Amino acid sequence: MRTINSPAKPFFVKWFVFFMGLLIMSFGISLMIRTNLGNAPWDVLHIGLYYQFGLSISTWSIIIGFLIIGATSWLTRKRPQAGAFLNMGVCRNIY
């Protein structure tokens, strides 16, 4: 029996699935923050910066994300991928 190779998924389908996954993940993080059931370590950092300096949690998430992406790209001497910016910028604005 011969197997048929499935065609590669179109570019926009891959990005759509990736973006929907980011939205679901971000929605879950925002629910965890709002219900006070406990948070992930990075979210605790953003919440602590929010309490200390007054910017919103999502703003701190974006600022820290830029710092981490910048430091990583400087150390590895590679350009960051577009998915890193989507994760940091677009989907963190839910909370």
C-alpha cells in the first residue's frame, strides 16, 4: 500500500494556527491573574513591576519582552523571528 504525502500547509494557515494558540494562551494567563489562583514566574515579575512602578501588566510584559529579545539577539548575533514579536506584542494586550 502506498502512502500519499500530504501537501505542505499554506503559509497563512500556519500563522493562523500559531496566532490562535497565542490568543488562547494569553486568555488563560489573564484568567489566572484575575482569579488570584497563582501565576507563572514571568507573570509574577510583571505583576510586581506593575505594583512598584504603576504601568500596566501588559506594558511591563512588552518592555521585558523587548529587553529579552534584544539581549538574546545581541548574544546570539541572530535576528529575532516574527513569532517572538507576535507573542510579546499582540497577544499580551489581553490583560
